[in-house]
Amino acid sequence: MSSSAERDFVTAHLDDLHADLDAWLRIPSISADPAHAGDVAASAEWLAEALRRTGFPTVEIWQTQGAPAVFAEWPSADAGAPVALVYGHHDVQPVDPLELWEHPPFEPTVVETPAGPELHARGAIDDKGNVAFHLLGIRAHLAATGRDTPAVTVKLIVEGEEESGSPYFADLLRAHADRLACDVVVVSDTGMAAPDVPSAVTAMRGLADAEITLRGPAVDLHSGSFGGAVPNPLHAMATLLAALHDAEGRVTLPGFYDKVRPLSDRERELMGRVPFDEAAWLAGPAASRVATGEAGFTTLERVGARPTAEVNGMWGGYTGPGHKTIVPAEAHAKITFRLVADQVPADLADQVRAWVQAHVPEGIEADVHVPAGGVAPCASDLDHPAMDALLRSIGQAFDTDADQVLFTREGGSGPEADLAGILGAPLVFLGAGLPTDRIHSPNERVLLPMLHKGAEATAHLWRELAAVSFPAR
């Protein structure tokens, strides 16, 4: 492996990164649970203090109607230097079911593995690890370049409600748009294809959800006296949900695909370069027997570049021990839709209602609730010079050429489209997670060498972005 001043500094100060994570991950900043509101606030305070001791001259905690966000800024002394805004979040997912954790979720534990040391804890990669490597990365950048200020003005906005759907984040961006103005947004809430496959996410899917209630008889009825003679809402729900996809795995909502931007030949070729062992994926992170989905697309395309619909839950009637022989009065289901470029979350309400109306039998009343808002999809401009700077930075951290850094797509969703739309800046993604990191699941972990490479890549990135000519804002 080659060396660089950035890598030498990162390697010499890994204990600082590890100590930061050990302290921060002990704070159970679960934004979805009101009982942890104080912990989310404590997490914001911890990050604010960490940014101050790193050297950021401006650090502020911004309150919202929900959980606090942390803002920081370190201006470059160079006139006309570009401005980069780092996005991440400091809240974490709930830990249930607790009994499946091999180590306590908020007691960070290092586990030695053949791939290298892993750090196990809730938030280890999603997203505290991805944010923490910036603390070391900017120090490495300054040490390597001999500068007192970064080569670009570096800002951070680290929210506290991403795991709760970022309900107030767009309002926060609008309220502070002048403070957050930037030339490029660096999203650090994603990952790479594999430890030995340097890669960059280029798109994230959007998200919309719906809850459906079907009502039949006014009350639960005796199945012996009324079964087979009146409509059963659970039967109707099962039929409805079975019709969500056709025989080719396509979603059957009217107009669902009308605005979907087709994958170009170039995009499919770039995704096809990503090494992918489907059998290992099924046996490992997917924990499934077979791969399935929309016909005509690879598994990687299905999970990152195509829209989907999933039944998240269905319930109704009696589910306790033994039998209760009834025709239930109601049935319920929750569905979520992942959206891709050019789809609009607001369109889903009419599409879902039209689909339900077409499949509900006589005698069943349907109530469809589609919350307003949703999450819009987003994508990077593959031809933007900031993307070239990102690829060079990742390549240096992985000892390879920029053209060997592969492109991937993130199947999950976040507020990145709001960042791009409200701030009017392009997106690039720099994250150190892996598909095997068990985010949102018990035993979340991060492979520590990936965080080390993330710190080095961000140290290179500030130097590389300084050479980019951005349009005037």
C-alpha cells in the first residue's frame, strides 16, 4: 500500500476516532421513543462539544419542533473557496428485540473478525460512525496541507430525527437556508459495496406510505351463524394485497410507473460492474431462500434503482391463543412504496385509492390514509466535477485510480432530496457502511478499517474540491 500525509495522520490518530465513538455510542439517542428525548438532546450536546475541540469556530445547536440538530462551520481563509456542506444524523433506531443482541446495544464492543476489527453498537455506522470520521478527516486534511483553515469552507448539519422520518428537517433547511448555502452537499449516511470494492452511492430512493382499513359487518359475527353469508374483511384484504403485484412482479397501482425515469444503458453498465454474489447475499444480509422481484432486472437494480411496494403489516380479527370463531368487522394493512427518479410521493394518494377501489368487493367499505409529504427520490449528477473530486478522493484512500471506483445505488430513503432542492446544490455521497453492517437490526456493527478509509477519503476530498470551479451562487 502507498502512503500519504493524510493517511499517516489518520493512522497515527485512530485512537481518537475510537474514543469518540466509544463515548458517543453510549448515548441512546432513539428519536422514535419520546422517553429518549433527553438522550437525543445529550447526543447533540456531545457532538457540538466534539466539533468545538476539533477546531470548528462556529458550532450551534438548532432546536426544532422535535429533536435538535447540530450546525458547524469552519470558513476557509482562501478568498472564493468553494463551500461544502456535510449532512448526517445523530439519532438512532430502536434496539428491539433486545434479546437478540450479542452485546448490550449501547455498550460499544470491539469484536475481532477475519475481515478486521468490528465495532458493535446501535449507531455504529448508522450514522454516528459516518459522522465521526469527519472529525478525524478534517484534522488530517489540515495536518497534511499545513493549513490553519480548510481548503474549502466546511459546514455540517447533523439532524436528530432522520430515523423518525425527518419531519421538521425541510422547515429547518428553509429557515436557515442562508447559513447553509453551499456549492456541494456531501452526504455521509450511506456506504460501499464491499471492503475491497471502493464505490460511491449515486442515488437514493424516495418513500411514501399508506394505511388501509376495510370494514364489513358492523360488529364481529359468529362464523357458524354468518360465515359464508356476509363479506369477510380479512378475506377481502388478503385478495387486495395479493393483487398488489402482477405475475411479472410489477406494482399494479394505476399510473405507478408513468413518471419512472428508465435506467440508461450507461447506468445499467455501471451497476453491472459492481461485484455481487447473490448466493452469499441470500445466505448473509438478506437471510432469505430465493431472490425475487420485478422481471427483467437484476437484484441490485431491484433494490436500488427500481420502485417497489411492500406490505409491512396486516392485522384484524382474533390473534390470541386458541380459537375465536368470528367473521371480523375490520381488517388493516400498512404498505410502503420506494420511489425512484422523477416519481412524486404526493401522486401515491390517488394511485392507492384508485387501486383499492378497483379491488374491493361489494359490501366492504375502504378507508385509505396516505400521509402528506413522503420522501422524494434523489440522484447525483454523474458528470458534475464534484463527482470527479469525490472519486479521486475515494481512489486515493483505497490505493486505486478514480475510474476504478464503482457506482452503487442506495435502496433506502432520507431527506437528501430536500437538501438538494432547498439549497440548490448537487449531491455527492461519502459513506463507509457495508451491506453486512446490520443497520436497523440487532447487532449493528461497523468494520473499523472502513471508518479509517472514510476519514482518509474526506481528508483528500477537501483538497480535491478546492480545485473545482463551481458556478456562482
